[in-house]
Amino acid sequence: NDILNILENEHGISHIMIHTWIEPLKIYSVEDNKVYFTLDEDYGQRGVEFLKRKLFDIYLETVLRELFQDDSIQVIFTLESQMRKDEKSPTYSEDYNDAIAKSNLRPDYTFENFIVGESNKHAHATCLAVADSPGQDKFNPLFLYGGSGLGKTHLMQSIAHYILQHNSNMKVLYVPSNKFTNEIIEAISKNKTEEFRNKYRTVDVLLIDDIQYLIGKASTQQEFFDTFNALHDEGKQIILSSDKPPKEIKTLDERFRSRFEWGVPIDIHAPDYETRMAILKNKAEIKGLTDIISEEIFEYIANNITYNVRELEGALNKLSVYSELGDIKITEELAKNVLKDFISKDSKVTITPELIINTVSEHTNISVSDIVSTKRSQDIATARQISMYLCRKYTDKGLKSIGDAFGGKDHSTVHSNIQKVEDKIEKDPEFAEMVDVIIKKLNPQK
Ligand code: ADP
Ligand code: MG
């Protein structure tokens, strides 16, 4: 009460301000010379920003310094949830910071910064289990797969961070698969395979990202295979990511594909609405944007960018640039304008036979021209049948016009091809799963 009186009478802060803003503050803790005041959670980070803008921390500091005759007193406004979060996240040693640089990790790709929702909770839980005890047989290798921008790289690096946070002496190495391939090729051509092996076979945890790009000659694959086996034999943890499940990476030798399935492949899905909102708000907070972006705008973004988390973040970045450049509060009108390109580019594109054929082609590595040809080899025919089936399911085209999109097949051919896919989905779970992965890539709205 003394403090409140002084603020009102000597500093001229209005009664109503004191009543609504200062009175509800709680002293959360006092550490050395720092006094932490927490604000009711309902006010959120915005409330904290407001208090600071009004310079209430300075006023309080002045009063406290006078009352206690101590000029070193500092006042800090925060939220209780924030305090608890800070208590949980320990400060890491220099060794740890050193280790993440050596391991090629991004400092921000941690579990702390990863939002868990329905779409990724299984992947997240598995990654935590691996982080907690690396090298267990049932998750070795850990194979993460899912569409682009869904958080594979972030999650796999989170495991690496976690391991280093708990033991900075662990040797952890992250490498994108194309870099890994290049290093193998260079090692072979320059007779430096010994060096290469020293680097990769002495680690405790090896992470290879986007394994679908690990293509190349038999000798490259052999070297990779040997690395894999050497590490695996010693119970070292191997973590791999890809845009598709192992058995569908046709560029890889069959030996790998089956080996990658030793651990259970884990897929990560596109985020649902709630998760998208949570991710947006979290990123906005990290970037200090909560004050300039309204709830409506968050909803607008979450409603329109539905597939790719990277794009959610891109939208925020774009808004942020705008607000700083123009120093303006973002209105809904402005947001729509700024995000126009983003949003029309995103997944709301209508699904056409062309899109389906392209997607199937990308997934199966069978060229578009083969898919629409009359070739009968098994792989090509299957890709064609799946494409037709998807056209029937996800476009409003009739059998005849689907046939036209495949170089003029007649409607009975289309019909029987679709039939074959339907039968096979019933009987062959692996096949059904493959079709499912392609459907996820197409990302139909319904
Ligand atoms: P991928 O490797 O699957 O293509 P990334 O891991 O690179 O995707 O993720 C793309 C971006 O989205 C990154 O900036 C990442 O931090 C962010 N991201 C993805 N999923 C989440 C999540 N669940 N919570 C927070 N950020 C996420
Ligand atoms: Mg990635």
C-alpha cells in the first residue's frame, strides 16, 4: 500500500491505472537486486509490453530504491508462465555451445521451440525417447519422414541438442545427405577414405537429413552402407529423415531400404488448425510481434496456410518486415494485401489431373510421359493406375475426361484401372499406405 500511495501521490499516476495495472501485480521472487513482478496470465505478453511502455517498471524501481535506500534495485515485469519456463531451461555451459557448433546444429532447433500438436505428437514422443536413451535397438535407426516444411529437420536436431545438453562430451554430427554424398565422392576420388571414416565412424550419434537425395554410384552407397553398419554394430544412434518412407525411396539400394526399417519409420503430418495457431503465436512471440498482430490476423494466416510450417513462418516474417519498414500496426486489410502472393501459392490450389500426375511422378520417380503412355511394365502401370484413381477421387472429372488427361485412354480402361487400385488398397496394406502418402502430398482440402 505504501508503494501504491507513493505512486499515486508523488508520481501522479492515476488511481484507475494503479487499480487496474499495478495493484494486481504479484511479487514473484527477489533474486539479488532483481525484483520480479508477475502479471495475471490473462494479460499475456501484451500486458507486460504495455506496462513497460507506460514506464511503470521505472516508476516502481524509483519508489523501491527510495524505500529501501538501494540504488541497485531492478524491477522486472513478466508472466508467471514465463518465470516457470525460464526456471526450467538451464543455462548451458560453453562446452555445450561449442558442441552445437561442431555438430552443425542450428541453435534454435530445440524441443523447447517445437510446438506439439495432434499432427506431430507421435513423432515428438518418439524423438524424446531417442534423445533420452540413444542407441536403443527399437529406434535404431530412427527414420522420420513427411512432407517438406513439417519439422523433420527441427525435430531431428532437437534430439541432438537434448543429447548434448545432458552430456556435451557426446560426439554428435548432423549432415544433410547431399553434403554427405559429396564428402564420400571427394574422399574416394582423393584417396582420403581413411579421413572420412575417422570423421563419421567415431561419432555417437549421426544424423543424416533428407536421405532421399543420397543417390549416386554403387561405391558411394557402399561407403554409406559401411558407415551405417559400423555405427549400428556399436550401438551408436543413427537418425535419418526423408520425404517418403524407406521402401519408396527407389533411388536407394534395396539393402538400405530394408535396413532402414529396422527401426520403425515415423511419419510427421501437416499441422491441424490448433497446432498452426500455436506455432504462429509462438513464433510471433519469439520475434516480438505479438503486439502488432491481432487475433484475427493469426486466424487469417492459420486458415489460409494449411500445409507448410515454413510458410507460416514466412508469412510472419513478411508481416514483420512490413511493420518495421512502415512502422505501422498491421490491420487485417494490410495483412491480406501483404500475404496475397503467399496465400495463393499455398495449398488451396485446385487439384487437377496434371497436379496428380506430377505428384505421383515425383513420388515414384516415374516420368510424367511414362505415366500417360501406353507402356505396360509393372511400375509404370501401377503409377498410372494410382494417378487415375486419385483423379476420380479428388477431381470432379468423369471417366472420359480422365482418360483424355492420360493421352486419350477410353473410359472402360480408366474404370478398370481404378477398380484395380481399389482392390489392391483393400488387400495390400503396404500399397494402401503408399497411396496414402501420395494423398498427403496432394493435401486435398477434404
Ligand atoms: P522439414 O525439415 O520437414 O522440411 P523444418 O524442420 O525445416 O521442416 O521446418 C520448417 C520450419 O518450420 C522451421 O523453421 C521449423 O522451426 C518450423 N517448424 C516446423 N514444425 C514446427 C513445430 N511443430 N513447432 C515450431 N516450429 C516448427
Ligand atoms: Mg528439412
